[in-house]
Amino acid sequence: MEIIVSANEARKSSPIPPPDMKGAHVAGMEAYRSLVAEAEADYSGYWSRLARQFVSWKSDFTVGLDDSQAPFFKWFADGMLNVSYNCLDRQVERGLGGKTALVFEADDGQVTRIDYRELLARTCRLANALKARGVSKGDRVVIYMSMSIEGIVAMQACARIGATHSVVFGGFSAQSLRDRIQDAGAVMVVTADEQLRGGKRLPLKAIVDEAIALGGCETVRDVLVYRRTGSDIAWDASRDRWLHEETDGQPQNCEPEWVGAEHPLFILYTSGSTGKPKGVQHSSGGYLLHAALTTQWTFDLRPDDVFWSTADIGWITGHTYIAYGPLALGATQVVFEGVPTYPDAGRFWKMIQDHRVTVFYTAPTAIRSLIKASEGNEQVHPQRYDLASLRILGTVGEPINPAAWEWFHRHVGGGRCPIVDTFWQTETGGHMITPLPGATPLVPGSCTLPFPGIAAAVVDETGAELPDGQGGILVVRKPWPSMIRTIWGDPERFRSSYYPPELGGSYLAGDGAIRDPATGYFTITGRIDDVLNVSGHRMGTMEIESALVSCTDLVAEAAVVGRPDETTGEAICAFVVLKRARPSGDEARQIANELRNWVAKEIGPIAKPKDIRFGDNLPKTRSGKIMRRLLRSVARGEGIAQDTSTLENPAILEQLAQSN
Ligand code: WT7
């Protein structure tokens, strides 16, 4: 394990106090501290109290935390519930049937509103259609869809019948999709003919066809296709079905399948430090609790709010803060199909203005790219729009640099909206370290304090707690309800990735962190493993390396590292040894492009390396281990001040440094 404490410029000036927010869910630091104390005094009791407050149980649980099989923790295990019931029926029963659940804005600006009653009816019709095709409790369904009402309905319909969904981001390649279908053993794929993003039509169904043609997807019996664009697509009548034909005529009632709290609601694949993505398995009860609880406390969500998370349902943010958390609270939320820069870079601001958005949650990389765009074009600057409806802003996915924070605070939030910089992970299910808007004084660049009940700490390699001011490894000392339960089909990998013995039972997040001695605030210093964060998208260096070396005609060897990038946070930098002589000039550029397209085809466009450098070989120790530490320095354009005496071939560094 390597700890890199990057020079994070978390601002040293005094924290910004919270605005006076009457009736905030957590109002003031005293309220925050009393929740923390409650959790410390009776950990299982604290979470059980909240689980009864936020979740409606078909039958109540008798045990909160069960740690008898640690690290395979269980929460509320003998309680029975249905997640879709909690998100939909419950709202109708509370009299919110006519309240708008989703305000869907399509890529072309067309708006569709759907209330809770209608969302419930559509979910039931699809749930019945899934059952009619033989999908039942415990089956896996892969959802390969763009942002749409239908995508959310598909997730809810799976939850309703107890099928475990696995949403695959629409930007992943056929190969990546195939790997996920195969690993999950899915019986069905739900997709769309095409997706529309930034005025362009992009294939989805054709990629599903390609994935299945690659082989290994024999478990898939049916492919359900949502007609989004109506373009011609290839059709295999033995397997392909139109979603509208399947759901038309289905009854709009469907008795929820009551499941135990530990029943797997979904699997979501994410990158780890080896080549194979991990199927992160989440529960039903504990997950839903934290989704609802954090949506309410972190965003101080109230009944008349209009919430908008710009995430995609292909990522965990789109699960917790679109498909589940806001619906479990009966909130109104905006769902967006398109991209922030189409038809121009004022799209987000215009949508906030048009829909009177009050809580806005987005990624630092989007903010940075919109800052850039607005510098070049006054027309798309947020000050050209009426953003007075905004109350609270949030960021997620990567550290937000103080300059972007200040811009977001001033120009989008009008200097009056707290920004919640939420630290969490696919594995954590929901927020872990975050300000609470009515309580926490803000420091740009810091995600501040643990959510009440989350036992975050900074330790060294032996698991010993470090004093504040000293950078180390971020861990969570106690299990929490929405944590990953296992890696699908690979419990040993779960144990070794997250509960290494030397940490004595703490959860290893994979990030470095440092706490401020004066405030106790956390600043995340970045991953300590071979995981990159590019535009908030998580990528394993090994995944990209295996994609490169699988281009066996060209590539002999490859090593991938990250380097800081102004817009995307980190950029992918690949060092490649070809099977032919080291190219230069036009030839090098042309081969680099070929390799980028190869990686896009193997994994997806988000994995394309920004820099590709060719060398005669790679820096290696005498025992043949690639010295990534040195490659990181070369990628950053730093001089090689480090010790290179253990290198087999020190001259290679010079060559790689010049091969840009
Ligand atoms: C990794 C998790 C959380 C949902 C989206 C990403 C980084 C996430 C922050 C933040 C600093 C952050 C970490 C983490 N990260 N949020 N507020 N400040 N870093 O989920 O794809 O599982 O990635 O994103 O490195 O480990 P993910």
C-alpha cells in the first residue's frame, strides 16, 4: 500500500458558518453532536431507531446489527420489506399520489412529468411483464439504458419482484457489458434502441447484440427494448421484445414481493485494483435506510423541494440519489437525459431556472468544465440565469478544488447556498463524510465531518490511529447499514479488498485522508491503490493495461498511471512498448489513436488514455517489477529526483520523459 498525500490546498481561512436554517433536519452543531453521541452510546439502537423511522417494514426486525459472521455483516436481517413499496405505494398511501415524482427533461428539451400514482402504475405493469417472462425473486436483470423514466421504472420493477438489478452505464463497450452479464448470470437485459446525448444518437441495442454475440451470455432469455428514437435496429425474434408490447395490457397492480432486509437489491460493477471489475452487492433494508436518511439530512430535503442530481443511473449516485433516496422520501426530482454542454454550456443553469430547482447535486468535473466554457462565452455564465430558487448545492465523485468551490458558491449559489462536498463510494451505498447544511461550517476543499453514526478514522498501515494533521489511510471502524455486503460470487475478494487483517476489523476505503488539527475536518487526499478517478469515473489502471495488451498485434507491454488534470481531475497516461520499433512523429500519433480507439472498444470511451507514450521498454526493478512510482513522476513532467538505483534500465526514464 502506498500513501500519497497530495498537496491539497484546503483553505486555511476560517470556516463559513451555516446559514440560519429554521427547521433544518439537523439544525446546528449541537444537534449533530447529539446524534453522534447517540450512535456512540448505543450503535445498533441508533440505526434501529432510524430504520423504523425511515423504512416501512412489512414485519419488524428484532436485531439491528448482526456481526456474528464479520466481515459479512447483517442489518435488520429478520425484518421484511419491499423497496419499491417504500418508494411508491407508501407515497400514494400518504396522499402524495398526485405529487410530481419525476420531471424528465429529454436531450432535445422536451419535458415529461409523472406523478407518484403513474410511476407506481408503470412500475407494476413492467413488474408484471417481467414475471410473465419468468423473472422471479433472486434472478438478475441487467439494465443497459440511458437516463430515462423507463430506466428508473426498470429498477423499481426489479425491486418490486425481488429481482436483483445490475445497471451497466450506457457508455460501456460490448465487451464490458458481456463481462457483467456473464458475471451476474443475468436472465434478462433491459435496454433501449438508442440513446440521445448532445443531439447525437448512440446505439444501445446494437451493443447488447454484440455483447451477446461474443458468447458467455447463455443465461439471457429475453432482451426488452424501450423504443427511444425509433431507428431501425436488428431484431432476433427468439429473444428480443418491445418493452411497450410487453407492458401494454398488463394490470397496473402488482403485489410487492416481501423480502428479507439482506436480500440483494442490486449489484453494481466498479473498478478495483486488479483487472476484473467487482460486482458490489447491496442489501435492501440497510441500503434503503441510508439512501432515505442521507437524502433527507445531507440535502436537508423538504416536501416542497425540487431535487436534481445530474448523475447517471449507471453509477451509484444515480442509484442512491435518483432511483431510491428521493423517491423513498416522496420528493420531486428532475431527471436529465442529456449532457451539460448541449445545446450550450448554459443547459444546467437554464434547467435550474425552468424547473425552479432548489437542491442541485453535481460533479466537480462538470463544474470545472462549465467554468471554462463560461470564461469563453458570457452567454452561458450562470449569472445570466435566474437561480434564486436554489437553496443547497452538493458535489460528489472527487475532491473539489477550492477555486471551483468558490465559483460554484458565488456564481451558482449566489453566495447564500451551503455546498455539501459529499465523500462516499460505490461500496458505501451513501454519504460517509459530508457537511450537513444546517449545521456544519464549511471549508472549501474539505468534506468536513462523518455523517452521524459513521466511524471514519485515519490510521497507519498497522491500523493504529494517527494524530490529526498526519496523513494516512481512511478506514471506517464500524459496519454501517448501507455498506457493501460482498463482491458478487467472490466473498474472498470482498474480505481481502476491504477487511485486510492488519487493519483489525476496520473497513479499508482505498483513499488517503488527513484530519485538520483545529477542526477535526477530513480532507481526502486521493486513492492509495491502483484506481484512477477521471471526471468522477472510477477506472482501474490494470483494466486499462489489460485492454492495451490484448491488442496483441501491436502491444508488447503497457503500464498505466494517472496524472493531475485541470478539468477531469485525473488523466489516464499509458506507457506502451510496441512489438515493433518505437514510433515517433506522425506514426506515433496514428498508433496512439488506434490504441485509444482499441481501449474505447474494449472498455468504453471513458477509459481512453489521454497521453500515450512509447518506449523501448519500461522502467523495471532487477526482479522485473514495473516502477509505477517513477512512471507517475514522468507522467506529471516532474524531474526524477527519486532513487533509481534499483532500476535495471535507468536510461529508459530519459527516453519516456522525452517521448511526449
Ligand atoms: C471514489 C469512489 C461516491 C459516488 C461517486 C463515485 C472519490 C468520491 C469524493 C469527495 C474526494 C471523492 C474517492 C472514492 N470520491 N467522492 N467528495 N471528495 N474524493 O463513486 O466510483 O465508487 O468512486 O471517488 O476516491 O474512493 P466511486
